[in-house]
Amino acid sequence: MLAWLLAVPTAWAQERILADDIEVRVLPDGRLDVTERIAIRAEGRIFRHGIVRDIPVRYRDPAGTRIVVDLDVYEVLRDGRPAPWTAERSGNRMRVRVGDARRLPTPSTPVYTLRYRTARQLGFFDDHDAVYLPALAPARDVAIERGSITIVLPDAVPLETLDADGATGTADAPGRDFHVALSAAGTARWTLARPLPPEAGWTVSLAFPKGLIAPPSRQQRLAWWLHDHRGPLIALAGLATLLVLFVLQRRHRRSPAAEATTLRDVPPPGVSPGGLRYLLRMRYDARCLSSDLLAAAVDEHVHLLRERASAGMHWRVRRSRTGAHRLPTLEQRALLTALLAGPQDAIVLEPAQADAIGATWRAHELALRRRFQPALFSARGGHLLAALAIALVTGAAALWLSADAGTWVPTLAIVAAMGLVLIAFAVRARAPTAEGRRLLAHAQGLRRYLTGAGGPGASDAQAAPPLHDVHHYAFLLPYAVALDVEAAWTRRFAAAAGPAAASASVAGLPWYRGVAVTDLDRFCRSVGQGLARRIAAARTPSARRAKHRRHGAEGDAPR
């Protein structure tokens, strides 16, 4: 593409390109050696300091193949003498600026000569090879009065084996305003039949017999492909490295300790169900709160009431005895003190109580964080910084190279994926201390007991102890909720006591009131996922109200 330095509207008009003649020699190694002579009429309005030549280096040929050109400018002259020039990538073009701060004499008719070599502009097909040359692109500032393009092959070929074509105009209004002449010496010459308007371009192509130029080898094509896609490849390498680090980190976090092979039928002393879940996940969620609230109910500090209301089922938490300080752990005391503040004796877990429930959430989470971090687990800052450094270095390099090669769209998608991995890394970049690993091993042993599994490495003597009674079931139920195994724990109890007897004994628990328990599975879902969902939803009245109505009674009301 030709773009000329513009100082005033092109309607002022004496200035023009008198001639633009391009000679292209096809070298035996497949490169093109180009000499271009541009004669202009300069009057200080459009051509003030020199010219700008935009040479396409990325485009698609008529078959839709993406062409990426390697271009090397090696000489620039003005009136036969070396002229100052610079070259830089600008989108899909190489922009060559010729001139400096000095103004051109006016009026004057300087002639500029540009010499450059290109590679990868030949097409190799089954029955012929071809040169496709988008020589002059539209959207220049002035018209070209005369112009010619000459392509010279390395050897003479029969005229009937040459096929010259071309087009002028625009994509919407193509034309053929040129004459073409072929020579048995292996030469094709296109000459403009009339001046080329600023909005018109000029493209030529020449097909010739195979065998004149050796096609690139498979290794060369692979090298070109790697060079063209070095930006996305670097981004993929960075993403793969982050994923490996992320997987290794998760494996390190979740690798079971030796003590995990020992079944545990009691929870770790001094650790609440919510605390055990907080340590296991190394982050806070609704089940941390719901399991500790359920533990407070089992401990007879509160009663949980499932009640029918006009909008469905809801939960009511009622204080059953004073003195939250009697609860065994700091986090449970913080929970109950915030939820039933002051003289308040009951609260309904609904969006109308979002302020109180939100305050309870924050107080409980803060108490857990102060107790467990960094005593039992801490962020692995070194790993996170390493991941961030990998993402920044590879992402920046990939985007810079992709902008130069025109592959920034896939690179941007990969860099966005790197950002998502970094976010996951930041969330998961935590590791337990030695004491934390001991408690995690205890939690794994308790989980296997609750599910009735012997676990890897467990001997017959380590088989899960028999389930005793409803009080034993209720005592461990909050821990089962915290460990996401309340369904398995409930099935064990029902199998040991019998479904009818198990339902009847659960219905007699003093801390659970409201809808009668006739289905143990529904009761399990209610105190497990149902209570946690209600707490999470009740924190924000507007955003979650629709969700409450969809769930109604959350589909898990005991019957």
C-alpha cells in the first residue's frame, strides 16, 4: 500500500505521483528482489519532507491462504543518492518512511528508489507455482499517473505455460485497467491503461511451470509456522507451566498423611465442625457456618425449627439456653453471639434478616481465620509470586510478538486463560502446617468412619466401629455435614437401627422441631444442603430472593 505524507486536503491538487514502476525478480531460492522507482511532483502541501511507502506483509491470496512475508529493505535512494529512511511494522504492513526534517524543494520532481527482498510470497500448487503480489493497495492520498509492474523469472519458459492476471479498483468495484505483455524470456509486464485513482488498488499474479523454484522443505515450513505462531506458543507454554504448578500444588495440599489410614470415630478435640471444614477447604463457605450452627443445636444451645410459611418452608433458630460462652470453641461462640445478639431469642433465616446473617457470617469467618491462619495453614506466597512472574513474563512476551505477527486474537484468549488460572492459584495457594496436616489426617480418618469405609491400608482391626444410637448419630452429624458425607452417615445409621426406628428416634431429638420427620433422607438433605443454602441465600435479600422462590422449601423438608 502507498500512503503519502498529508498536510492538507487532497483536493489541492497539483501534487501527484508521476510514475510508480515496480520490478520484481524471482530468485532461484524463492525470494523476490524488488526495485521500485517512485517519481513525484512535490509542491510542499502533501509531499513536504518525503514519502511513506506501505508494503503489505500479511494478507490472504485468492485461495484464502494466509501469507506472511519476510521483508528486508536494503537500499533507499533519492535521485540516485542515499536518502534517510526508517522502517517499522504497522498492522499488516511494513511502513518505510523516506525523508527527514528538511523540506523538499518546491516545486520539484524527485525520484525515489526502494530496494528490498521478500520471502514466502510464492505459492506452490499441484500443477504450477505462482507469484501473487498486492503491489498497490487503495486509500492513498493522491492518484498515480503512470505505473508498471514487471516480474522476471529466473529462467526462460514457453509463453503458453505462463498465466498472468491482475485486478485494479476496489473490492466492491474491481476492474482491469491495465495491459499485460508476456515474454518467452520468462518476463511478464503489467502497465496501467489510465491513471490509478487514490481509492483504487492494483494486484497482479503470475502462474508459471513447476520446477523453476524448489519448494520449501517440510522442515522449512515447520520453522515458518513456529515463527509465525511464536506468540501463541509462548502463551501456551506459560499456561501449561501454570497448570502444572497448579496441579502440583493441589496434589501437595491433598496428599494424605500416614495417619490418614487410621479410622477415627471421634472428631479432633477442640475443633468444631466448621473449623474442620475451614481447614480442609482452606477457605470459608456456607457449610462452615451451617455445620457449627447445627453443632450448637446438638449441644442444646439453640433449637432449629422447620416451619411452613406462605412462601414455603423456612428455618427459625431459637435460643434454648443462655450463655454462648459455654460453647466449646471460639468460632462457635462468635457465631451464636452475632446471630442472637442482645436480648433477641430467635431469628428466621430469611432475606429480611440479611444484616444479622451477614454480620454472623463475617464474625464466624473472622474467628476461624484468626484461629487457623497461620497456625494451621498459610498462603504459599512464594508459589503465588512465581506463578505471577511466569504469567507476566510469558504473557507480555506473547502479546508483543503476536502484535508483530498478527496472531494477537488467539494469544489474547490464552492470556485470559492464564489470568483465570492465576485467580484459581491465588485462591488455592495455601498449604497446611505440620499441625494442620495432623488434623487433616484425623479428618480423613473421621470421614472414612462416617462413610463406613476401611480406607487404604486399613487392617481388619481398623474396621469402622458399629453405630451406637441416635445420640451418637446426632453428635457426629454436624461433622458429617462439614465433610460432605451426611448422606452416607445417615444411611449407616438407618441400616444399623432400621429405617422406621431410625426415623422415630430422630423425630424425638429435642433440638429439632417443626415439620415431623417421616423420611430420614429428607431430614438429612434438610440439615445438610438445605440449611447451608438458606444461610447463603439469606445474606443478600435482593439478589437471592428469586432463587429462594425457585427452591421453595429447598425440596428437602422432612415429611
